[in-house]
Amino acid sequence: MTTDLHHMSIRYRHILEDDVAAIARVHRDACLIAYKFMNWAYGEDETREWVAGKFREWDWGLVAEDGTVVGFAVTIGAHLDLLFVDPGHQGFGIGTSLLSAALRKTPPVVTLTVFEENGPARRFYERHGFRQVRRFMNIEEGAIELEYRRPSGISN
């Protein structure tokens, strides 16, 4: 799917529990591409149930909409728990806008985890000042994950 930036009118708003199905769709669609290296293949129902279970853990969340939800970011305190953009809407600044909002919230996001083999996500976070501080095996997913931290004092 090709998306024309000139026809997008992205609106950002706080996440609602009614968004669970839509953010599960975005999450699944993005993961099917980003996590090919580990054969990520969870079904729609399983992904929706997982997102619904995590919803109450999140203390802040933002969705990006263009008629439907096309991206989202959620946090637990100062940890960015998830940030995903629909594959057809990537490369237009939506992820940057979501991350910038998370960096402005109180407390600001200073940590996140990313799979080592997810090069595009690692480069994205590194461009925004995050640096690797720890490497560990995610036993559940069978892949190496990296913890990133963003030093205080870096401007958005």
C-alpha cells in the first residue's frame, strides 16, 4: 500500500480502551514485517487479547489517526513500552511525532527495548538520542533484545 503524504491529515489523541482492536491491528501488521527474523506470526485474536491484557499496565498512550488508527505509542512510567506505525504510513514522521510526545510527557521516556535484529527501529531510536545500555536474551521470543536509554538533557 502506498500512502501519499499530501493526502494524510494525521490527528493525535490520547489512547482509549476502545482503541484496543485498532492498535492490535497496527501492532500485528508492523510486527509481521519488522519481526520476520524471528518468524513472528501471532494471529489477530491472539494479538488483540495480548494488547487488551497490557492496556491496564499503560499509564500514558497516544494514537495517530488518519480516518483509522495508523500508529500508537504507550508507556509505563519512563519506559516506552510500545511504539508502532502501520507499515503503509511509515516514513512520514508519525513515529517521530509519537516519540516526541512521549519525550515531552512527565515523566519523559528515557528507556525502551528493541530487538537487536530490528535495524530500522534501532536506527530510529538512535537518531533520537537513545543508546544501548544492555543486551539480553528474550527467552519468550527466542531473540536478543537491547535495552536503550536516553540521557537527560537531550532536546527533542
